[in-house]
Amino acid sequence: MHRELITFEVAGQIFGIDIMAIREIRAWTPAARLPRVPDYVAGVVNLRGSVLPVIDLSARLGWQVTDASPRHAIIVTQVRGQARGLIVDSVSDIVTVPSDAMQPPPAVSLEAIVPFLEGLATVGDRMVMVLNLEAILEDAPEELGCAA
């Protein structure tokens, strides 16, 4: 069995998300900041009349907060009935990965596994880190939820 992934770049690294979790890819739109939210919540944008919470994926992964500009993109995902946007540096392409080609994330210690990765896949000469969207959005404030 094969999986189709959208690949994209964040902080110089290549990531992938299952194509079935993606609603659309949008050009960058400035987000309205919200008070008292975690630093990885960039704010909200208007998605055809609906409020779309936007997560700064770089900050969520523990890296620097993105200084977003028109060269960035927002990947609109659908997880557990909630629409959320993810700020990424750029979107690359759609790749097909055989399920048996995905390897588990590396162990950080004896008890811990890299928390936001579903696995790693080699595509050509690139290593693609496949994100676990459920884990990425797990701690996001529920009041930011956007029913789809």
C-alpha cells in the first residue's frame, strides 16, 4: 500500500503530511493576533467567512517563531472535525511513499520518541519527516477550534 504526502519546508527541513488531511493550500495572509495564547499560535485568519486558527509550525516544533511574509504559505488541514492552518516556508510537491518504506522516528531516550513525527521516509535523495497532525494539534487551545 502507498501513501500520498504533500511535502513542504520549515526551517530548512523537509516535512510531509498525508494528503487526505489537507483541505487546501493558501497564500500567506497576515493573522490577527490573539491574547493569552501559546507562542506557536500565530492568530486567526478569515477563511471564506469562517475563523481559521493558524499555527506557526516552526514554533510548534520548538524552533524560532516564523517572521511570516508573502513568501510563506498556509496549509489548511482538517483533523478531528477541526480546520487549522499551518504556516510553512514553502510547499514542494506531492510524493507517493510505500507504507513499508516509512521508518519509525528515532528514539531520543529510552522512554521517549520524537513526539510530533509519525515516521521518516526517504524520497529520492531527501529525508522527509512525516508529521503526526493529531500530536501537533493535541495541545492547541480548544477555544481556537473551527468547525468545518
